[in-house]
Amino acid sequence: MTATSLTRLLSGLQDRLPGLRAVYEDLHAHPELSFHEFRTAGIVADRLRRQGWDVTEGVGGTGVVGVLANGEGPVVLLRADMDGLPVLERTGLPYASRATAVDAEGHEVPVMHACGHDMHVTCLLGATDRLAAARGEWRGTVVAVFQPAEEVGGAPAMIEDGFLERFPRADVCLGQHVAPAPAGFVGTRPGPVMAASDSLLVRLFGRGGHGSAPESTVDPVVMAAALVMRLQTIVSRETGAAQTAVVTVGSLHAGTKENIIPDTAELRINIRSTTPAVRDRVLAAVERIVRAEAAASGAPKDPEITGLNSFPVTVNDGPATDTVMTAIAGALGRERVFTLPQTLTGSEDFGVFGTALGVPSVFWHFGGADPALFRDADPRALLTDGLPATVPANHSPYFAPVPDPTIRIGVTTLLAAAAAWLCPEGPRGTGGTGGTGGTGGTGGTGGPVG
């Protein structure tokens, strides 16, 4: 799409920003757990219908899919996720969440949009509004996917619910995630961009008894404590310095009273890896250590290890990534777009769409933090130097993107990326309307665009 066409596509955005901010604050104040995004889905479906989209609800549980056909041309999939997290918000914002919900285990938990999915929904609704209002500036079909349960694998649920057969087959899949980087900056990379993730539930069995007589018991709390510490050696002693892996015990539950040794202990373990070989090795090491600690403790029963969810490495198509980076750089300025120096250890199930469809996909990160918090820090160095202590990361109870200019940037990046395909001349560098993307003409992938 020409620069003039993109300018026209964006021309009405400024007037929409106050309304989009109201949507964002409302979504932030009313988060919902994975597969329970009923209110959010209702808001999305209503807005899409009023914009003129063909809307399907209940896809993969609570997912919403909007389709807007606008003549011959490529089919572009744009995706946002909708679910919140069981986190108690501590931002102190006037629109902070006070929501609670019952989780899958039957426990009442606080709920917060601690990962920015409320921002993702807002930005995609802003993009769908402009696409519907400015149909004279583009050609093709857009499939807007509002996905449930990204935190626990909602993308596979949508695929299993017949997504491939029910909706136009995309030529390219595009998605984004707000990050704890200065608002106004965008980063991505070709190839592996986010790590694989595997979550496990481990149940350890002991023999309960009185806290005053531990010799007559097999204490699963001590067993669990030893296991937590031993698991740390997988990364520090079994993973090479040039390899990437993370092992986190995010939950440990055992017992009901201080003077009762319980029968069982449960741990929830999360593993991140960037290559299949490292993933296999780490998973095998976790199982070996779990079983060995149980045996060393004299456990009366073998431990149970259950897989909870698993996401593959998120891989960006090289040529399509160049096309997206060029388009976004053209909209924001080349100095605002940079190539990530390494694969992020966070994980996403967005890549499931591109893999299932057999088409290129591109996923990028856009900053949502107040630039004043970074002073003179170079956003390109955040991965190597770490975040300033004053900047909360995703999943923190203090994480909350600043609405201005984050909403404007998020809508702009989606529209600029989609516009690279939605035009008669096709993506830059392809010479047609095919779905494989173009090289984009930005030199290199080892540093900032341009």
C-alpha cells in the first residue's frame, strides 16, 4: 500500500482515541480468566457488528472472529488475545481491577490484566474500526481473531473448533504484544522470536502424621523443598552457556496446619526453551530429578507428572518479517523499529495459527511503558542489560501500559503491517498478492531497521 493510502487509513484514528481509551480502561477494570472471557467477548462482538464485520462468537470456547471482505486480494489474519491472570492488582490506578473469579481448581482468586491483553483487544478494535471505515484504501479480506485463553492454549482450541474450515484461509498471520519497553518503540526478529513453553503439575506422595513425630512420616514438604532447589541445577549445570532454558516453580502447595505433616505436595513447573534439543533435555532432566528426589525421600508411591499445556517456539517468517518491519518503520520512523538481538524467553501460542494454516506469520512487540522511566536507556539494550527497577514487567501486579501513546502506536502498527498486504500491488518486493511476504528492502537483521 502506498504511503498516501496508509495516511488516509490512519486519518480518522486521532478522533477515535478517546473512545478507545475508554474501552481500554473498561477492559482493564473487568478482566476475566482464561476461557471465561464472556463479557470481553460480548463487547468485542458488539463493536465489530456495529463496524460492519461478519461476526462469529463462541469459537474455541469464548473466541470471537470477525471477517471483512473487501474485493479481490490477500487474506490477512490479525490476532489479539483476551484473557486476564489470577493476580491481585497493585497499580493504584483509578480503573484498577477489583475483580475476583473461581479458578479451575475451585479457588476464588483475584483477576488482573497483568499481561496487557486488554491493550491488545483495544488496539485490534481500533484497527478494525479504521479498516471498516476506509475500505476505499485497501483490497482483500481481513480475519480479526480475538482469542481466548492465550495463557493456557486458546489458539489450539480455536483450531480444534474448525477454525480452518469455518473462516477464509489467511495468506499471512500478524500479531503483536505490548512489552515493558518505552512506548513508541517496536521490536521483532526473523526466525525464532519467542521460546517454547511446557507446564507440568507434579504431585509428590508422602506419609502424613504429627509434626512432633516426623520420624514416623515421609514428609512431602521437605521432599518438595529439596526438589525446588535441585531443579535449579538443570539450567546452571546441565544447560550450556550458549543455550537458553528457564525452569520456574511457580506454585507449591502442601498441608493445612503447621503441626500436621501432610500426605501430599503439589508443584507447578514451567519450562522455557528455544530449541527442540534443549527442550527434550530439560524435560527429561525434570522427570529424572522428580523421581530421584521421591526415591531418595523414601516416598511410598511414585510421583505423578502431568502435562498442563505446551506451546512451540514462535517463529517469524524471514521475508514477511522484513515486510512488516519496513511497513512499521515507515509509519513510526526507522529509529523507532529495531531487531531483537535474541529469542525472548516468554512464550506465545500465536504461532499455532500460521503453523496450522501453513502460511507465514509475524509477531512483534511494542513498548507500553512511560518513556520517562527509562531516562537515557537504549531500548535495544533492555534484553541484555535488563529492565530498570522502576519498570514492572508482564505478569507483575504493577504492570499497566500507559494508554497514551500506547493505544495509538498499537493501532498504527497493526494497520501498517496489514497494509503491506492489503493493496493491489501486493506486499513490497513480491510483485503480486501472494501470501509469503516480501523482503521489504531494510538492510540486515542484526540491528535497527535502516
